[in-house]
Amino acid sequence: MLALPPHHRRAVLEALGKTSARALESLWRFWAGDDQIAPEGDWHVWLILAGRGFGKTRAGAEWVRAIAKENGAARIALIGATLHEARSVMVEGQSGLLAVTPRDEDILWAPSLRRLAWPNGAQAKLYSAAEPDSLRGPEHSHAWCDEIGKWPDGEAAWDNMMLGMRRGGGPRIVATTTPRPVPLIERLIGEAQSDDKAIIVTRGRTQDNCLNLAPAFIATVEAAYGGTRLGRQELDGELIADIENSLWPRALIEACRVDAAPEMRRIVVAVDPPAGAGEHSDACGIVAAGLGADGRGYVLADASVDGLRPEGWARKVAETAEIWNADRVIAEANQGGEMVRAVLRAAERNLPLRLVHAARGKSARAEPIAAFYERGEVRHMGTFPALEDEMAGLTIDGRYQGPGRSPDRADALVHALTELLLRGRNAPGVRRL
């Protein structure tokens, strides 16, 4: 049945009798997504970083249930951010151990002892990560650590747990969490990037489990949080950390987001052309921005493109200028000024073009624009994840620590807002040609 296409599988399910259907209810491998099944291989830690509603808790509970059924000698630590959460989510919750255990499987839950026991001798005990010393003495063969991004003293609790993983031939840990930029998660991800494969990382999004979530929930949270830092963390399961000395800390970017803008006095499209051509070249940064009637700058669109030859990205610039009825296209001319002029003119003869030469580094040019953000004089009309990741990667000391080799999108944004907010004020590092 697992090999059948979805519509065939649905037809078979609808034809099943009650007895067969009831038997399938407890067959986790049938219902689980591939990312909810423990990976193969000789791993030590399985880290599930996923958005809310992905099914992290169910995956953890089903893993514990399978271990307990197969291994009567198993001694399993169930560690939550607090004892209350360990009990209410990991054991008694809607996707907890009691809920995933079929009626015909015996399991003894002793709340006063904080202990679960199975008929074959396997046991699991609850612990609070808020009390790291409670993990100093006990020995375990397995552990399920839930929401480690919320653990108040995460590294201490984790280290004490790891030092107690002394039972059995191959202790294993499953950690389930919505990603947060805390030291424990960053440390585990760093260790997972080594070659020994001791730590396996699974990533997932809320949308991956949409068939088991209310459509209204999906629509509501996507409309409210889609593309924002909170949404990318809580829904898409991305680990989004602030970069030290960033010109645009994440909180600053989030604070400037709006859903509507006033009438625009001016609209420009700025272009940061790639140095090369073709699929292996840098992106062509293309950003539309406007000067509102309230005097603020508004970022309207990120139309940047990857891997296009000059005629391709030039057409995209012309299309963006037409869509936004831009009164000016600002193009950086450092990478072959006349070539940039020629390809843009070839795409649209009447394009209102101005070339600028960047005389200083990207961070130096960006600093005065970042100051406008700090004063609340720039707004983002919606969310621009790729652009905002590059902005967050530009630092005060001139280094770039964002995605890709170069902040092409962010550089286009700086050119656009420089034209709108600093023109006539001796904009640093920019000379009009």
C-alpha cells in the first residue's frame, strides 16, 4: 500500500473493513511521512528541526514506543523544558505516548513516580531540563528530548544527560524542537556538519503536514506570519540567528514591516549587475523602492534573478520598471559601465537610466541607509526573505556573513534608497555618472 500512488491508496483505504482499518490505525510506518521515521545508519543523535504542526511530538513518541516494544532492557529519559511540559505534552498530550499507544498494548503510567513501564520490562522516566542536576545520576540507553530550543539551561541539561547515556550497546537520542538560535541548537548543528554522521538533522515545515492540519489554520498563520522571521522559524523550521555587529539586526527589519503604503512621490528600480554571465554567476540584484508622501522610503519589491545572461536580467529590469511605473532606473556601473548601459538600453530603449559608480565598500555605503531604518524612516511593504537575509549579513566591520558570495540584493536596495533619501545630500561613496 505504501508503494501505491495517493489516489490508489485512498481507494484501497475506503474499501477496507472495520477490522483492517482499526489495525492500520496503530501502524505508524503507514501514516508517517518519510521525515518522521528514524533514519537508517549508525547515528547517535537524531535532531528534528521543524515548524509547528509538522508532527515532531508524534515522531518522538512513536520512536519511544517502538524502542520500548523491541527492547525490554531499555531505560529511556523523557526530558522536557519543565516537568509539566514533559507530562502534558510528551506523555499525556494529543500526540504523546499514551495517545499513540493502541488499546491492546499495555503501558503503565505512574504520574507520582514520573515513570512509564511496559510489560517486557522497558521503562521511561520524566525529567525537567530546568533542573540539570536531576540528570547527573541516572543511567539511560535512550532519550527523547523535546523542545530543546526552550530549555532554560540547555547545554548543562544536555551534557548531564549525555554523560548518563551508559546503558546498552548503542545509546541513542532523539531531540525534537522548533529551531531557535540558542547555543545548544547551534552547537548540535555545528557538530552535525562533521563527517562522522553521529548527528543526523531532519528539517520540516508546517506545510509538510497540511493534510493533518485544519486548512483555516494554515491559511491564517501563513497570512499573518508567512515570510517574517517568526514565520520562517515557527512555520518553516528555519534557524535564523542574529549576526554579531549586523547593520540590520533582525528585530530592526521586523519593526519596519507594513501592509499598506501611502501615495508615492517617486519610484525607482535599482540594479546591482552580476560580474559574470550564466548559471554560475552571482545574482542580479533588482529592487523597487518608493518615496512616500509621508517622506519615508518604501521597499516595494525584490525582483532579483539568478543565473541569467545580461539580456535576461536586463529584460527583468525593464519589466520591473514598467510594472512599478518607475521614474528612474539606477544601475551600478562598477562592472563595465558602458556594457550595463548597452544591455539595459537594448532591453528598453526609453528606459530612464542613471548609472552610479560605487567608490566605497558595500557596508560603508549601507551604513547611512541603515541609519534611516533605525530612525523609522524606511518601511518594507510585505516580506522579502532573500533580501532581508542579505541585509542581516552585512556587518559594521565591513564583512559579509549572509547567504551567497555577495549581497547583490542588499546592494540594489542601498542604491535605491540612496537615490530616494540621500540624493542631493552628498551620498557617501556614490558618484553619478
